[in-house]
Amino acid sequence: RFCRVKLLRCCQRVERPRTLREGNDTRLLPQRASALRTPSSRRRAARTNQKQPFATMVKKQGSKTTGGTPPKKKFGKKAAPDTYEADKKVIETFCKRRENRGLGQKDLARRACEKLGFNAMSFSAVEGYIKNAKLVSAAAKAANKKAKMPAHAKIDLKTVTVKEMVKEEDGYAVPTYPLTLTSDSSTNKHPNSAPLRGEPVRIVGEGKAAVDDALEKAFDRNRVILSYVGDHGAEFAALLEDLEESDPERYERLVAIKEKYDDVPSFRFETGRHASGIPGVHRMKRKGQPDRLVIIIKGSPFEGDSEDDTPEGRKIIEAKVAGSYSRTLERAPVLAKAEEALQNGATEESLVAESDLSLVPGAEPGAARASRGRATERAPRASAPRKRAASAPAPTTKRPKRDEMDRLAQLALRRVHAAAAAARRKGVAIAFTDETMRAFERLCTASSKKTPPTDRPTVESYKDVIQPLQEALDELWDALDIDSESVMLWGPCPPTECLGQAPETKPMMGTAWNAVMAGGWAGGVNDASEHDSFVAALDGHCRDRGLLKHFLERRYGAVLTPYQYAELAPAWCVDVAIDFNDREMSVPVLEGVFLRPKALANRWRHGMRRSEWVRYMGAGRVDAIVARYSAATNLLRADEHAGFA
């Protein structure tokens, strides 16, 4: 009875009739289980039964009965243990044949599998054996290494010719090789670690003379740029020695270009090759297709829209630009006139007095704001600093007084609060909370009440170190047109720089720290050379995972565009505070991870100039690093005494 009831419930779930008449309930009681099967399931079962005899027949057939080729054999210690040793000797003999000496590792493994009858699953095993047994010839290794070299590495600056190095393309003289080298590349030897790119030169005029002139200029400039890459520096030095006697004119030209490019912060050249001719629109070059026009006006409802560079596409883009408002584009003509007037001897005061103040920005002390105008929303930085007009004297750095130091401290605190509020308002990831900022304000207040104040730069260090770096960062911030206030370097440094101590960033930084430690530093960091490698690995990890972008966005209080981040990243780095002269700070710990300008990280490397970085970081932060190191040391000693370490 129980089985019949259970079967009844199952039938009701499978097929429930819309209406039930009295006395017809017995229709829901099937006489056998096959009644539950649907017609489609019966058809599938029939097809399966039809295939089964044929499948059985195929299994019994083999190469001998069917007359086909025998199956390919396997190779490997586990896959074919009985024939492994014999197959190794066969592979070794095969690789030493004369016709196989020029093949690389993969090509040699592929040919061995094909000729010796190994199946496709054995390819990795064959390749691994060829690699471990070193069966690839030296000539093949050299050819493979040369083939993997970038095109610019095959150029010898001392013997290269104009035709080998530059070419004419779309009205420009451009390098024949691609060059895109980031600032953190190991082969980048530029003094400022500037990202390296080839420089195109526009061909001005018509005829062969104009083309040859542009090719010569591109030849000289790109030879200088290539001298910052890898071993090309020695080739360039040898070239200058030869040219000093054989061609003094070219020698002077190359030396002048070298001196100019040594101070360039980034090699971004806008010579009109990517200019669209429409303000606020960038042109993307494409091979085999029409160029693409992209709107780059900030805040425009059409920002990011793109069309092909055709007459119809240009009309669409121009209509969208006309419907977009941009203050930068509006004041571009005024700034262009102001720059021309400065070159002709006018002063900034007269320009501000005579121009529309709503378009011309107010003059700043020691900076010609009128000369910084950009015709587009994302104009690249100039390859060299602009020359000042004769009537505009160079700015002089004044020695700050004590009351000015107090004012700077208040200004720094205000900017930190403004950046934190802007970051929360704009939705920046891991923005600081009000509790963290109130705690930082209490720290600054307590530090200012000390006589003399200890947790802030001295007058000498501010004048010689902080202020020049601050001016450089302000110029970079202004050139990139970041939608926030400029950062201010001061002590104690804000929580946005304390990556290993601030509660908002410590978990994220701890994960990155453990990942780098597990990647080859489990034994610890014991000396200065290992510390440099560890810090470089930690900084590279943060750059590769996008953490540095998050940290800079919190520091500036703005969401950075890819272009802004690419220009800011070389100026900042993730550093670890350490002092090899102090036993309690001779081992890097998580609490010692800070976000710093790269110039300060280089100045304070290995704990040099301790008085400067202690004042910049704050004595309390240094005590936290020492406490963490002491706690780790005490735990290790306790484990040793307990017999577990």
C-alpha cells in the first residue's frame, strides 16, 4: 500500500489532469513503471539501443583487423615506463642529426614527435626532455635569442645610417622601429626614468630637400632617445668621440639635444600627427582603415564618442563639439594671444589688466600661468620647458620664516581634509573616513604645540628639499589639469601616504606584502642589496595590480584618467622605511610601507638623512615601525625557546 501511494504522488507531479471526474481516480494508477516514461525518452532509448551493437563492434576492431596505421606511441616516465629509456636515446640521436641542428626547442620537439611517431599528448614530455638534456644546438639558441630581440636592440648607433633608422610616412619622418619603454623598465637609463618613445618630425615644405631635412632631424633626435635604452649608451658615447673630430657640427647638435632631453620628464611628442584639426577632438591612427576621431572634452555628454575620419564623420563630430561646453576651449584663443604677447615683451600684470579676467587665470607668484594654456582637454606635456620672456624674471625661492611655517602647516592640513572629502564625494575607492581624518588632525594639533615643533620639516630642509619638489609637483598637476587641489608635501605626512599603518589601506597592502614575500622572500631581507630588490618587487607588484593608481587617486582626491595616471606614476613609488644603522629598524615590516615621491625615496634610501624622514613621517609612525619589529623579534625568540623555530 505504501508503494502504491508513493507512486500515486509521483504520477500527480508528472501529469496532473485539468479536471477530475468522480470514479476516474484509477487512471492515475499505472500498472508498471514504464508508464512514467515520456514519448521522447522512449525514442532516445531506442536510438541508444540501435547504436550499441555498432559501438561494441568498433571497440573490438583494431589496426590489424581494419588495415589502418598503428596508433602512435607515448613518451614519458609515467606514460610509457617500459620504453622510456630507449625512447630517450632515440630522441637524442634524432636531435643530433645535421638537418636538425638549426631548429629551436619547440620546432625540434614538434619534428621529433612527427618523425618518431609520438602522439600529441607526448609533445610536452618530449620538449621537456630536450630542454633538460640540452639537445638544442648553440647556433639555434643564438638565432632564437636574436629573433626575440626588439628591433631597436639590433641597431648600432655608431654605424647605423639614416635609411636604416628613419623613414618617411604620412608626411612625417618616423623611426623604422617601435619604441615604447615605461619608466620602471630595467633597460630605461634616462636620468629621470622618463617613458621613452620615438619622436616623429613633420616634413615642412615640398620636394626632396624638405624630406631630407626632416629625416636628418629625426635621425639625430631618435639616436639621442635610443641612447637611453640598455647598452646603447656606450654606443652613443663612442659615436660622440668619433664625431668630435670627424663632424664637429653634428657633434654639437647631438650634445645640445642630449642636454635638452636629459631634463625631459616624459617623451610625449605632439607634432600634429595625431591632431584632428578640431579643438577637443583626438585622431587615432589606424592601418588599412580610416583614422578615428574621438571627442575628449571633459564633462561633455558626447565625451568618448568617435567617428571615422571621413567628411560625414567630421560633420557629426563637429556638431557634437558645438553642443559641448568647455572652459578650456573657450579660453584657448585668449591664452594663445597672451603667450604671443609675452614673447613680444609684455608683462603678466598688463595682460591680466587688459584681458577678460573670466578667461585669463590670475597670475601666480613665480609662474607664468598664461603660458600654460592647452588647446585640448588632454594635451600632452611639452618635451622641454618653455623659455621665459625677457621681461619676466626667473622666480627666486624665499627663505620661509617661522610664522610662514605655521601657515604652511595649516594649509597642508586643509588640503588633506579637502582631498579626503573630494575622494569620498567622487567615489574614489578606499577613501578615508571622518574618524581617520579627525585622528590625523589631533596628531597635527599636538605636534604644533611642541616647542619647537618636531613632526614637520625644518626651515633648511623645506628650502632645499621640499619646496623645489613641491613646485615640480605643482607644475605637473597644473599640466595634467587634475580636477582637485594640488597635493602638499608636509610633516607629519597624511594618512594617504601611510599605506602600512592606515586602517583603510593596511588590509590591501598586507595582501600585496604577503604575495611579494611568498614570491621569493620567505627567508627575509637581510642586507641593503636584498632590500632594494624587495622594494622594487613590492613597487612593481602594486603597479601591475593597479594598487598604485588607487593610492594616487586617494592622495589627490580625484579619479585619474589613464593619461593622468601614466604621467603621475613615474613621480611616485611605494617605498619601505628602513634604517640599517638602527638595529630596531634594520628589517622591513608592513608598517613601514609608505607612498612617497620617488625623489624623496631615492634621497632617504637605506635610512640616509634620518632626521629629515623622521620629521616628514612623524615620530609616532617611526615608533609604530619599531614596535612592530620588536614584537616580531620577541615572538621569534619565544618560538625558539619553545623549540618550534
